[in-house]
Amino acid sequence: MRRLLSVLAAFALSCAALICGSGAASAAGTPRAQFWDGTGYQSWKLDKDVWSQGYAQIPDLSREGLSCWFCSGNWDNRISSLSTTGGGQSPVNLWVYTEPGYRGTCVYIPANTQISDLRGMIVSGFSYAISLNNDISSFMVYDTRVVQPDLPECHRLISHL
């Protein structure tokens, strides 16, 4: 009887370790960028996970609807704050564009960056702060563990206010 209890206790501990271990693994799971339509990470939120290829590309945010059944509208020219930290998932690199089809002004935002207000961004190639607040129409999200694309004429985030 003691031996049976010992085996059952060992089995229970193994199961507990497996469950706890898988929870920790999921916290570092699918790479994700997060977007909000309000400053300070407020209001509607869009989570964009990378696909199995290691990236996600959204060429036209006017086709990306809000995530509730009673909402009307889309995400085009609506984003006011963002995060590339993964929000409990793995971080990502992000390229945002002011026009659909990856056109217009492009800004590269590196992994582990949080921008609570897109109005005060210092980027390479500009001698003044620019605003992307309500001005993002397409974006690309890449897992930091895959080869990143070469994107010519893309400004790099230097700092944000």
C-alpha cells in the first residue's frame, strides 16, 4: 500500500511539473505585436500573432475589422499606441506604413518597444518628431528568430516621447 501511494505521489508531482512547465512555455509562445486605438494602451485592441512562417503581413488595415460582433469599422488609420514586447508572448520586429500595400512613410520598430503615444516619435531621416497617430494603414510583423527582410527607405525608430 505504501509503495502504491509513493507511485501515485510521484505521478501527481510529475503531472504538476508538466502542467506548470507548459504554462511557462506558453508565456513565451507565438510572437505577437499589439495595437490599441487609444493612447496609453487604451480602448480597442488588436493582437497580431505571426504565422507559422515566422511573420504576419497586413497589406490593408481597412480589411481588418474590429474584434467584436457589435462593432463597425476597421483598423485603418486608427492605431494610437503599440507594443512589440509580445504581451506575454515572444517579442517581434515591426514595420509600419502610412499607406496600404506597404507604401508611404515606413518606420521600423524593433522588438521589446512600447509606444504609448504615436504622436512624438523621433525617427532616422527626420530632423523633427513625427506622428503616426491614426496614420498606419499596413504593417509587417516578424519573429525575431527568423531572417528579417531588407526593406529599403525605411526609417528606424530612435526614440519616442
